[in-house]
Amino acid sequence: MVCIINTELKTEIADGFKTACERYGIEYIELKEIYKISGHPNIHGMKQIKEQVLEGLSKIMLQVQ
């Protein structure tokens, strides 16, 4: 299980996700600087999400091995 933490969340919400993940041993990927229109990712933003998730999963898999 991996938690994906979106951009533009209030700090206390993002920190709450991270704290919960750490407490329960869940890996998380925190997205950075995603291009959005009215709060929703555009095509470029969706590609950024894909790239960041794949990069995060690769790092997680290296830790597991």
C-alpha cells in the first residue's frame, strides 16, 4: 500500500498524512509542483504525477530489496 499525498494541501493535512503513514508503516509519495488548472491536473500535470509516482515506487522497491 502506498499513500499519494497531493500538492496544495494545507500543511497540517499533509503532515497528518505523513504522521499516519509513518505510524502504520505505510509508504507515501508526496507530489511536488504539479501543473493544474482550477485545482485539477492538466495533461502535463498528469504526466508529472505518473513520473513522480513511478520514481517514488522505484525508490520504495529499492528499500525493500
